[in-house]
Amino acid sequence: MAGRKLADSVAEHRKKSGLTAGVAVITLSMSRSMDTDKSGDVIQKLLEENGHHVVVRKVIPDSRSVLRATLRELVRDKKIQAIVTTGGTGLAPLDVTVEAVRPMLDKELPGFSSLFMLLSYAEVKSAAMLSRALAGTIKGRIIFCLPGSPRACKLAMESLILQELGHILMLLGG
């Protein structure tokens, strides 16, 4: 019975929230440009199809300092309530997104990483353990750090982020 009440409560919060977000979409890559950024395209398309607004869209180099400076700028922008990054979450030497973002987080959402790995397992089997997707809050903004694969971005957006973004905004005072 308690589980049913919790499910009803979550559904009610989702209905009430109906909030839309101003979102920044940031791609970390040394080889992509705005013209070749398929992952950023997927994220932007899905956000806009679901009533959210992409306020900022950038491709930046895989660099801790550039990413941190970009995030500091974005969290000062009152039009931005959410940030989605793509790229830089793997194991290669240039993959520094997690190392750059995690120390900036006020709160981390470990369930996001766990659920993303679980969902990824159905598609990529044991390679899912290589995922270092991350989510949390920075100065009252939600941030999701996704892999660079368009398929992974689509999975995270459809199965997790878009399902809860309005609810998250409500919880953050959006």
C-alpha cells in the first residue's frame, strides 16, 4: 500500500509541475563542430519536442578549465534552469567531464547513473559498465552529463531526463 501511495504522489507531482526549462546543451569534443554534432542535435530536438527551450548550444573542447568556466557562466544566466552535456564521460585521457563537474556539484543524483547503466545494459550489454554518466545540481540548476553517443543521449533523454525534468524543476523551486 505504501508503494502505491508513493507512486500516486510522484504522478501527482509530475502532473502539477508541467514546468518547462530553459536548457543549455554543451558538447565536449575536439573533433565535432555545430555542423557535425549529432548528439547535441538529438538532445535539442527531444527537448524542443517536449516544450523546453534550448537557450544556449555550444561545442567546446574537452578541457576541465573550459568546461568549468562555461558552467560558471551558465549557472549565472537566469534563463537557464537545466544543463545537458554530451561527451567526455568515457575512459580516454581527454574524457574529463566527470572530473570537471563532480567537484562543482552541490548535490549528486547517483540514481541517474545507476538507472542509465541499467537501461544501457539492455542495449550494449557489458559495455554499459563503461558509462560514467552523471547528474546533480549546481547552484539550483540541474545538470546531466551524458556520453557522446547519439544513441546513448536519446536513451537518457527519453527514458530518464524528459520523464522527470518538470518534477526536478519544481523541486528546485522552478
